[in-house]
Amino acid sequence: TINWDISAKANSTNLGLVFGYQRSFRRLQPYVFAGAGASFIDAPTAFYDPEQNRINYRTLSGTHLQVIAGAGFNYRLSKTFILFLEGQAATIPDIPKNSATHLSGVSALIGIKAPL
């Protein structure tokens, strides 16, 4: 009997290009965007080798496609401050199947933009 428990995390660095469209209705500015790029991932994986009765732990490094899309709106508070609310979804369709991590998901953002 082999009992094992591995706690690990994946490191991901993303570089992409996103295109969007924004419309202005006085103070409210809704927008949508979508894009794709490269995701450089170090993903942990573990597998059992029955011949050696051993569990092997590896880190798989690779470059994968990442796709992102989202929508949100800006609300102009003044000439210098904009309040924004945004939702975005991202996925890495070809993540290794034996990876113990899941790097796709949905994010919600709220914040304030100010020009420099």
C-alpha cells in the first residue's frame, strides 16, 4: 500500500494581445474585449510507476495557448477618476491532462482608474 499526498502549485506567466470595443454614453462607457496569447507554465504532475513501486513527481514546463474574453464598464466620476467593473474569463485549452492544477477560470474586478 502506498499513501501519498502532494501539495503543489503551478507557475504561469502570460503574454498576449487583446482587442476591444468601447462605447460612450455620457459618464457610462461599456466595453468588451477578447484575445489570445502564450502561457508559459510550470505544472506539477505525479504518477505511479508500478515496476519500481514508486511515485514519481515531475514539473512539466511548456508553452500553451491562452484565450481570454471579458466585458465591463467604466463610470467617469470626474475628469481624473474612473470607476470600473469588469468580468473576464480565461482558459488554457491544451493544459497537460496529467496536471494536478486547473488554470482556467472567471475573475471579477472592481477599481479606480486615474491618468498619470
